[in-house]
Amino acid sequence: MQLFIGGARAGKRDLVAARFPDAAWHRLDEAGLEGRKARRTPHVPLVLTGWTGWLAHSLAAEPDDDRLRAGLAAALEALVEAERGSDAEVVLILPEMGRGIVPMDPADRRLRDLAGWLAQDAAARAEAVWYVRHGLARRL
Amino acid sequence: MIAFVSGGARSGKSGVAETLVGDWQAARGGERHYLATARAGDDEMVARIARHRRERGEGWVTLEPPLAFAEALAALPPGGTVLLDCLTLWASRVMFEAGLAEDEGRAMLAGGLDEARRRGLALVVVSNDLNEDLPPRDPLVWRYLAFLQALHRDLAAEADRVIEVVAGRAIDWKGEER
């Protein structure tokens, strides 16, 4: 598993598209990882985007942050497991949104917390983590 | 030679950029030019501009270029070193004062970079990193952020050196001198 993390419009998608030209792309949004397995093709790398939408949707459905984080970590673990059984890379594109002022809106604060925890939990399981800034990438 | 220097508010990015301009000027000779993007709209801006001018010190030729700053570069003697501080403000004037579209603004920046190369000027551009906060909900703010990031990506792709500044320290992202 590889992780690309960076701020809004940092150029993450273009970099991933250049490095994994044959990958299949899946946007999580509200549906999350449901239905993803059906789309999995052997030998084809899978790029997962749209985590902010999934996080926003998930935090509205689950009021407990710890349970939510544990659920997300389990989903990451399942991804890693599925990758072990295949010969194709999983690539996560995650948003960096934790370097601003504390948001006024409690839901925004939770979203920011969850995005940070998700990034930490993903990085802990990833073989490579890339920080993307202004179209350039640095391996962390 | 083109360098892109950026960081957070009061990270010391102007200081790092001015040091780089000094180094380049020492190596290349020629004049040192400052392209001011700020216009004094209120007392806070007047004080801010005065502080920057004081901190830059002597030896700068200050210009207030038009938004199409390639025109100002075209009038400079070749071989000099130029500081543009800062692109964030320039971008807001391009979008909100001049009302230009994203593509027009990007073309204007590209024109400036081309002119610097053509005239053998060394150019250092300073900007703010604003894109690692929660994505803005206001469509206008989002449009501005997307525009600024497009400029940052264009500039980073074209620049010989890309430097991130944290607490006055430079982190090299591209073309570091070792």
C-alpha cells in the first residue's frame, strides 16, 4: 500500500496518475469501500480517493470518535489483507487539512481530527508515504 | 534562474528569499530589484509595507509593477536579481481587482517567468501556503485557493529551486544546493 497525502489542489491526483498510469480509480464518497471488491481487477493497481466525503458521511452516522477511528482502521487493515492476496498495489490519496485555525463548527473539528487519525493509521500500514506539495512529492 | 519560496504566515519566508537574492546577486553581480505586489489600502498595510521595507534594508530598487509584471521585467537591465513578494497578494488582485479568469492569471505568471529567463534575470517568488486547512466552503474562497494552487504548481514545475520555510529554516524540495 502506498499513501499520497497533501493539501487541497496540491497536485496529488496528477502525480498518482503519472506513477500508476494503468490504475483503476475508485471514489469512496458516501458509499465508502462497499462495492469496491466487485470492481477489483487482477494485476491492476487500485487508487482510492474521496476520503473526505466518506469521513463526513461516517461521522454523521457514528457519534463516537474512537469507534469511528477503529472502524476506519479495520477498513484499512482489510485493504492491506486484500492487497497481500493480489499482485496489484493499493494507492490511497488522503487530504492534509490539519494546518489551519481550529474550526468553529464542531462537525468540522471532528472531520479534521478523523482525517488526521486516518492519515496516521494509513501511514502506519503503508510501505511508502509521499507528502505532496505544489505538484512535487517528498518521501517521508 | 527561478526560485519559489513559500511557507505559513510569519514563517520567515521573506527573510529566506532575501538571503537567496543576496547570494545570487553576490554570485552574479547586477542590481537587486524588488517587485512590490502590495498596495497600501489601510493603516495596517502601510505599517506592514514599512516593516518589510525596513527589514529588507538598503540596496534595493523598488518597483510597483502592473499585474502583467513581465512588462516591468522587460524594462530592467539584464543580469539583475529580482524579488517578487508576494504571489498570494498578486493572485488576489488578479482575481478580485482585475477580475481575470484562472487561465488568464496563469498565462500572466508564465509570461513573467518567460521574460525573466529571456532577460537573464534571476527571479525569486515568495508565496503563502494556504491549502492545508479544511477545504473552504465559500465558493469564492475555494475558487481563489484553486487559482493560487494552480499558480503554485505552475511555478514549482518551472522553478529551478523550490523552498519551503518553517520557522525561518529552509527545506529544499527541488534543486537543492548540496
